Amino acid sequence: MSLATANGTVLAEDIGDGVRRISLNRPDRLNAIVPDLLDDLVEAVTAADADEAIRAIVLTGEGRAFCSGDDLKDFDAQVSDVPGTTAYIERIQDVTRAMVLGNTPVIGAIRGWAVGGGLEWVINCDFAVAAEGTRFFFPEISWGVFVTGGITDILPRMVGLQKAREMILFGEKFDATQAKDWGMLRDVVPDDQLMPRALDLARRIAALPAGPVRDLRRSLARPDGAGLRQALKAETEATVRGFLDPETAKRVAGFG
């Protein structure tokens, strides 16, 4: 069963066995992030989390990329005054709140590029499976902005403090094999095995008792998600400062 989202930038489909697939749906822009996509993604994840029949989510992207990060063609629309820019960044953070602080495990099925906010969503997943050839990087610092998605809390716990610093500061590209070696991915598979592997993992989780699964997620997020919430707040403040710096628009124009 397919489920509509308000703007059509995200697709949702019940696969059966308690699994819902949620797909970013801007393939002509490599699923780059715009406000409509953020609204649709929050809506889709929240709806899945509220549905007691759904026990696991598979998050993926239509087309040849998972998500190429912020749509740089839309950058001027994302930057306004402090309240407007803060509202936009907070909507990005709402995706992480829905994914990490909800009750439903999220399995990433990742191919192509996962950049910036797209990479953050990979890290927000409980498990991620990537196709061979997938590439990742954080461009934010080179633009003069900052990472979001609770990455300053989650990534050091995932890969270690030194590696997290290196990944975020230098923004160097890395591949799926490296990501798996660093503990970011569960599996790297040929492209044609990506969705079957992710769905198999989601079904295994969906078959488990819901209560202990929910409690494990809450425990690993730490009590009430306090560390994550503090990280999200600090990230939002830093990102807003970066977005409103006049030099950032020049760097973004050069990057695009």
C-alpha cells in the first residue's frame, strides 16, 4: 500500500511483515534537501512511528543517489533573518528527532551519494546497508556552516572522537568499505542486493518483541535523549551563525 505525503517529495509504502519503506523522491536533484522534502520526511517518519502495525522502517532514495545534501540552488531561499533561518535549521533537526527519538527502528538502504544532511541521516539510522560504489562526505565546514542531525553527539560514539573530528573538519570523501570499517555501516553489498538485504534486516527486527526493541533504542539514546537534544540545540545555533555569515553564500556559490 502506497501512502501519500503532502508535497510528494517523499514516498511511503507498506512492504508487509510490519515494514514500511520511505523513499526520498527528488531523483532529478539527487534527492537534495529543500523545505518541502523536510516536511514530507518528518510527516512520513512520524506517521510510521504512530502506526502500531509498523515495526521497522527502511529509508532509501529514489534514483541514483540517497541524498546529496542541501539543494544549493535553493540556498538563498534558506537564508533570511535569524528567526527564518533558525526555523529552517530546526526543521532539519526535526528529522533527526523523528528518526532517533521515536520508537521505530530505521534501516538505511543507501546508494550513490550521501552528502551533508544525507550522510547525517545515514548516521541517524539504527543500521545502514550501502551499495558498492556509495560515496560519503561532510561539506559543511568548507562552506562556513556546521553539521546538524545530532552528529556531534552520535558520530564520536560511532567512530571515535578523533575520526569524527577528521571527517567533519576536513570533509574528505570516503567510500562504503571505509564507512563499514569505521563502524558506520552494517553491510556493503552489490547494488542489486541492496533493497533485499535492507528489507531482510528490517523484517528480522520487526519480528522481535516491540517493547525491548523500543527500550534498547531509548537506552542507547541515553536518558530522555538528553545528550542528543543538547547537541541539536548547539548545532542549530552554530549553523544559523554560519548561514547568516555573508562569506558563506560566496563559498556555496563556488562549491555549486
